[in-house]
Amino acid sequence: VIQGSAADLIKVAMINIQAKINTDKLPIKMILQIHDELVFELPKKDAAKHAKWIANEMTNAIRLDIPLKVDVSIGPTWLTDK
């Protein structure tokens, strides 16, 4: 995906993810976007469950004819999980 298109894709994903967080009243805070990365704060016990649908939203934010890959990592801080 060309860099400009990636910026559009991440913004669409952010809007969709935040909409679900708001609608479902989920205990998740989207706290940071760095290039094509999103960082969230949420209860540790829910991390794996929510990571799955968040990754799906990022993968399917915009319909493309090429597959998109999303890597997910879970950790106490963004720095320690990089």
C-alpha cells in the first residue's frame, strides 16, 4: 500500500474502532497513533479478546484487492512491547 493510502486506511480504521468502543461502551482507550500503529489502553484480562477484533478492523478498514497483514502485540507499555 502506498504511504498516502496507508494514512487513509489507518484513519478509517481508527474511526471504525472508536465507533465500536463508543457504541458497545468498551473499557478501551485509543491513546496513540504512530504512522501505521495504534496503541490502546485496556484491562489486561480483555486484551487478547479485543486485539482480535481490532486487528480485523484494521485489516478490513478499506476493501482492497491485496491482502493486508496486521501484527498485534500485547504488553504493559508500548516501549517494552516494541
